[in-house]
Amino acid sequence: MRDPGSLTATSRLRTVAASIAATASAAGRAVSDIRLIAVSKTFAAADILPVLEAGQRAFGENRVQEAQGKWPALRARFGDVELHLIGPLQTNKAMDAVALFDAIHTLDRQKLAASLAAAMAKLDRQPKLFVQVNTGAEAQKAGVAVADAAEFVRSCREQHKLRVDGLMCIPPVDEDPTPHFQLLAGLARELSLSQLSMGMSGDYHAAIAAGATHIRVGSSRTTGTDGKAAVGRMHPAHRSDDRSSAAGKGFD
């Protein structure tokens, strides 16, 4: 007999997948172009296991050290897991991040670009890189200013020899997210970038309509597990996967 937790995870993943597929179809997009990232921060390996057994493979973590404590063992069982760092990255953790993660969504400053370039050269490993753009010009949030994004991407490519794969944004909590998603999509087109990390549990429908290729969805939608306060502030008052000022529940 299957574990009830696994059945719950399977059911909820199917529900989210169906919602994503319907939204993609309405937007005239292929669902295969959209990657669902289940945000597993604050959850122990035992809590993540049913989601893995249900077939989910892309997961998002906020902190390098937390991810190091649970993912090596899980990866030994599920070799095709894809790990995304969606929280801020300190330069002294760049080496560890490059060693562990398959994608880093919060590249936002020259010093970090230099540290990542050095780590990638030393480890001969190249995770996908997303430049975080502060589309709302919020002083308390991390991210490159919209006006500086093109020059920052250019310097990453030319000065640091990094392959930038896409852009990421978190719209202001009190604004319609659609203009921010559209702004990021337009910027990506100008920079010849095909990948967009945008959209969370509350606004991923709008993000998909605007062209998102990576969306972050929480466990309250994928497993039904009630999580601790899981978002909070990353850089001062920077929330990496929740637009609200309150901490999120579950994988969001």
C-alpha cells in the first residue's frame, strides 16, 4: 500500500500541472517550455521525498548551507534532480553554490559575477545563470536596476566570460505583476535571452502569459504540507520567492 503522503503529493502535482497546462494553452504556449520549480526551502529531506516519488524533479532552495544538508543524500537516490538557488548568494558561498546547484537565479552584482566565474572555472561546472532585475525600483530589494541591466549582462558576458541564460524578477507586492513580467520579457528579447524566471503561486498565470519559462510554486499547492514561515527577507527586505510582506506557507 502506498504512503498517503505520496498520494497527496501526486494528486496535488497533477492539479498544478493541469493548471499550468491550461494557462499555457490559453496563452498559445507549449507547456513543455515551462519549468515548475517546487520550493523546498525549510523542508527536511523526509518531507521532500514524497514529492520526488510523485515525479517532481526541479526544486528551489534559498540557502546554500541548508541545501547542502539534505540534497546530496536525496540526489544519491534521484540522480536526475535539478536544483535551483532562488535566494541571495554571498560571494564566499559561490564555490559551494556552483558545486551543488544547476541554476542560480540571483546574479545581481559585479563582485558576485567575478566569484561565480572563478568558481565555475575551478570546478569546470556551469550552472544556468539568471540576472535578477529590480523591475519595481524598490530600494529594499536586491536586483539590477532596469536601466543598468543591459550593461550588467554585457559585462557578465565580456568581462567575466559568463553565459547568462535568462532574467529573473519579483514584482512589488502592491502592484499588478503583469507589467513587470512584460517589462522583463521585453528586456530579455533585447538581450537575446530566452529564459525568464518569474511567477509564484499567486501570480504564475500572469507570468506564463507573459512568457515565463521557470515558475516557483509552493508546497501548499504541490504537497499540502503546512510549512513554517518560509520566506522572510533575503537581502534587507528582499524576498526571493514571495511577493507578500508576510512569510509564505509551504513551498512558497
